Amino acid sequence: MQTDLSFLHLVLGASPLVQLVMAALLMASVVSWAMVFDRLKMLKAARLEADEFERRFWSGGDLAKLYRGIDKSTATGMSAIFHAGFREYAKLREGHALDSADMVESVRRAMRVASSREVDKLETNLSFLATVGYTSPYVGLFGTVWGIMNAFQALGNVKQATLNLVAPGIAEALIATAMGLFAAIPAVVVYNKFSHNVERLEGRYDDFLEEFSNILQRQAHAGAQVGGA
């Protein structure tokens, strides 16, 4: 007697709990890949935005004009950080409430808040990828253990155990482990890659923040209006 060990047959023949585990892993994998493409698009846009803004910022143009050209409601990344810093600087400059050191420190805090918000946006859904990557193998292993338990329990009801009897149960159980690895491996690889990309962008934001703070500090000490880098 030939046993059907095709993937579809094994999945349909699995116990309800193992099928539930497989369905959960499949759903986690689908959602993970949707998030991967979404984060890939967003990180690419953030990198291009940073490149473009740095080009405009260091071109030697009027920073006040650059500030007025940024729409606060749609500004992202480095543009949002610059907008927050320049707005704070202009407000304090008009009020003459602080000395130059305190003024620049206040501007730096405003930019750090904006930078933190931008990094939080970039890190959205990365925790889900990490969770899928680290838990999926264990979820799959649970399905495998449960399936093997059912297979051996079924052997207790027969007089003679044969490979044809035990093979389908073990095979369908091992599919759960395979699906767990299928969901986990890409999620872990992509999570590590995206985390590295976010760290690099965060480093660029921090560098810009410090460089812009130095420019404002020199302008504040000179007592002049900010007109260019």
C-alpha cells in the first residue's frame, strides 16, 4: 500500500491543532513579508530624503529660505529635524530670553525630540519582525511535538506498527517545524538588516543635529541673523 506524502495531503490530514499552528505560521509569514516591503520602501525614501536635504543644506543657500520652503505637515527625516531646530531658534531669537549657550541648548533639545520621532517612525513594525523571527521556530516545534504525540498514540490502537502507519503522522508534524523556520529565517535576516539601516540613518541625524547646532552657536555668538551655512 502506497502512502500519500504530498504536502497538501499531509496538511489536510493533520490534526486540528497542528493545522491551527500551520495557519498561524503562514499568516505570520504573510504579514511579515508585507511589513518587509513597507519598511523597505520607507527606509529607501528616508535615505533619499536625507541625501537630498543634505545637498540643499550644504549648498550654501539661505537657511531661512530653506526653512520657509519646508512644509511642517509633510516634513520627514532630516527636513523635520531642521525645521524643528530652526523654528525653535527663530522663536528664541525674537524673544531675546536666553543667552547664546542656553538658546543653542534649547534648539538642540527640540531637534533631538524631532529626531527621536523620526527614528520611531523608521522602527515601526520592526519589533513584530523580531517577534516572528524568534518565536516561530518554537511555535512550529510545538506543532511538531503535538503531531508526533498523536502519531504514537495512534500506534497504540494497532497490533503491528509499520512505517506506513507512522510516516504520515511524523511527516505532517515535521511540516510545522519547516513552516516555523520558513517564517523565522527571513524575518530575522530582514530585522537585522533593517535595524542596521535605521542605526545608520539615526547616526546621520545625530551628525546633522550637531553640525547644525554648531552653525547656530557661531551665529548666536556673532549676534547676526542666520543667512547661510
